[in-house]
Amino acid sequence: MKSLEELAQIRERMKNKVALREANGEIRIVVGMATCGIAAGARPVLNALVESVVKEDLKNVTVTQTGCIGMCRLEPIVEVFAPDQDRVTYVKMTPDKVPEIIEKHIKGGHPVTKYTIGAVEN
Amino acid sequence: MKELSLNILDVAKNSVKAEASLIEIELIETEKTLLIRIKDDGYGMDKEFLSRVLDPFSTSRTTRKVGLGLPLLKLAAEQTEGSLSISSVPRGGDQPSGTTVEAFFHKDHIDFTPLGDIVSTIELLIQGNPDIDFRFVHTMPDKEVSLDTRELREVLGDEVPLNDFAVLSWIRGSLEEQYEEQGSNPDME
């Protein structure tokens, strides 16, 4: 079984990291997790986002959950708030779309327009 | 909902909204039945709200007048000829406040929804609500899986939040190991 000792090690490692994190501009990824989002498949999307952020070791990125944004038919919805950029709203998200968004948008700074609300609605 | 673990994720959010400081999720399984119990110490509901909480047109939200979380869980239980019950003590009385939801399922019924990926549900509840404590216990005929964030918090202290990615990985790993260790897997996604 996973030991609590491992957790204690995480705590030790974290002590040095806090200052580093605060130095960078933060990117916030927000996932709609109300009934509508969950029913449409938001949980695997959120999972994929969390896993990607861990795997890529992205220090300046937070992933948070929110309620219903009011566009249930377009769920799962993921919004990205980056410093000096307008909010980007990705709709009808799937876990498959996550790697591309992480690579191009979160790491590269270029939103993946084809998955955004603007592209899907027009 | 395709998995009961999604209903659990959804309904547990009611407890978050009720300002719970501890949310307990218990799954008690026998060969043929499953009991899901979601218990919180939030502000509870008065009799009047409790009486209409299973009505799909009842909700605590203010932006819209439809709330579907509990009615969907009730439907999932009743379609296996099971049932759902809620008890609640509102804040402000002599008793400690809180709400308990219990849903009972017949697993061998053709309309039983599989539990699905409960590990993701627990991980993401903690991820989204790092300041709330969660106690999870899944009792099966041949084993038990459990996690209590109060124990983790003791080790992590104040400087590491429960939603730190390293901690979340540990939580997922711990639950998966417990499920694998002692015999059969739950049916994962």
C-alpha cells in the first residue's frame, strides 16, 4: 500500500517550490462540473487536464472546477484564463482534444481556435 | 448518467454547497446489492425544502430553477427496484446539522448502472475542494478500500494543499493499489 511516508516526502519537496510558483504569471484552466457538464463527459476531460499538467510538470498552471456556465448544450466546457489574453472558451470538449490544447495553447500561447465556442457556433 | 460514480460526484457537490467541512462517501456492497451513502455536516435542509428536494423542478440554485442531481440518482436507484432516502437536520437547532442521502440498488437488475470510475470521482472531489475533508469507504464482500483526507492533512501540514498535483497522484495511486491489491478490480472505465 502507498505509504504516508511518501506524502511526507512530497511535503519536504514542496517547501522549496512555493516561491518559484508565485514568480510566474499564472494560467487558470476552469472546467464546468455541474450536472450538465458531468453528464456530458466533463470528468474524463478534467482528469486528462490534471494528468497533462502533472506529466508536463507545468508549474504556473492551475486547474479548477466551476458550476454551470449556462450553455449546457455545449458542455463539456473548458475555459482558459491566461495573463494578457482574452478568456478562451473551449466547448464540446473530449479528452482527445486535451494534448493539443496543452501543447499549443497552455505551453505555446496560441489558442486552438477550431475547438472554441466561436468556431463551433458559426 | 452512464456511471453511478458520476451521480456521486454530482450529488456530493450539494454537500459542498451546503458548506460542509466533512463529506463521507460510503459504498456498501454485497453480492447482489449496493448502498451508496453520502453524508455531510453542512447546513442541512428544513422540512419544507426536504419535501420537494426530489422534484426535478426544485433547486437551491438561484440562476435557474431546475436541479437534477438528486432526481437522477433517485431514478438510477428506482430503475433497479431500489430506493433513495434523504434525512436532514437544518442548522440552528439543538442537533448538529447535516444531510444524509442513501441510495439502494439491486446490482443484478438489468437496469443497474455500473459504478464506474469511482477513483476519478474521489480524486476530483478532493481536487476541486481542497479545504473540505473527505472520508471514503468502499466495503465489498472480499475487501475494503478507504481514504480519509484528515489523515493526509496531518502528514502534509499546512503548507501543502490537498489539491497539489503530487498529492492527487498519491491519492489516485493509493486508491488504485487498494482496489488491485486484495483481489478483483471494481469495473473501471
